[in-house]
Amino acid sequence: MSGHSKWNNIKRKKEATDAAKGKIFTKIGREIMVCVKESGPDPNSNSKLRDLIAKAKANNVPNDNIDRVIKKAAGGDDKNSYESMVYEGYGPNGVAVIVECLTDNKNRTAGDVRHYFDKFGGNLGTSGCVSFMFSQKGVVILENTGLDEDTVMEDCMDCGGDDFSFDEDTVEITCAPSDLHALREGLTAKGYKVLSAEVEQIPSTYTTLTDEDQIKKMNLLLENLEDHDDVQNVYHNWEMPEE
């Protein structure tokens, strides 16, 4: 198995933005609400909800908060109607950017997203303008606490993983999006600590930035997008320099 080492270089860690600013609870809660309204409140029959609960727990969301959000959505007490929106555009020097949102006001969200692109040296494009450069893959991140690489590779293959990369702190495994739940469950059953398990947009080509002004603007674009309450995920093909 070959690794997606470049993806490790460009994937922004949400802990540095969302969690530090106390927004991660709100964003996951919104995902849970939409999921419950679409497919029901029982995680035993709603595998996506099961994955979201695991995601919430991995981000240290208290169980009481999770239960409260599920009950609120199931009982119809939440009057907000969130709609999924995807925006595509270009950052400085043509860096491809995909922005996934859950919003109760499309006009507000679209205006804010467009403003960020314009302000930081990019431009918002039309649907499909950059998504062809990405493919959806399930991505599972394991905590690496002195794991044996050969054993991990064998277990990943047994559980449905397609590819993996091994580094000092984590192991990143990719799979078909439809296999994500089974892969996470299988690795958890084998005793691995799963840090995250999500369907991601993985770029097929990458763009580098060397101009300091462009690097600054790209960082500001990503930070402002990720800090927005309506934005759930931001994907890009900027090959970020190693820290």
C-alpha cells in the first residue's frame, strides 16, 4: 500500500481553529440535527448518526450535549431548517477550494463566502469548476502509540481499507466512502483508537505557493472560512509547507 503523504501536508487540523474558538460543538451539533431529521434518532439503524456521535466524542463533546441535540431534532423542537450548500472557487494563484456548508439562510452564507474569496485574493466560481480535481474518499485517522506498521497494514486490509500512510503520531487510512462505517467499526473492535472517520474530498493535483503575500492571503481565506458558523468543511489543494 502506498501512502497519501501529501494529504497529511495539506490537511488543516480543525483543533487549531474550530476547537480553539469553541465552534466545533456547534458545527457537529448542526450535522447531527440534519442527520436525525433525515434518517431518525436511533444510531442502531442510522449508521451516519453513529459516525457523527463517534466524531462528537472524539472532539470531547459531552454526552449530555449529544443527547440533547438528538432529542431536540427528533422532537421537532428545532425550528431551524438547515440546507446543505457547496461552494467552489479559487484562492491565490489558482488554489482550488471547496466549501461545504449547512445554512438556514442561503443568501447570507453565499454573500459571506463570496466576500472572503474576494477579500483574500481569490474568486468564487460556479458549481463544478474545481470539484473535478477532487475525489470523495473515506478517511480514518488512528492514534499511533507505537503501533507496528505491518500489523496495522494487515488489519486495515482485513477491515476494508484501500490505502494507508504511517507517521510518528497518526495512521491515515483511506477507503471507499461506502466502506467508512465498517472500517471504523472494524478497527475500533480490534482495539485501535480512532481519532476521526469522515468522508473527505481528496485532491488529485496540488498547487504550491511561494509568494509570501499569497501564502498570507491563503491562510486568511482558510481561517475566515473555517471560522464561519455555517461552514462545516473546507477542502483545498494547496500543498502546505511542513511545519
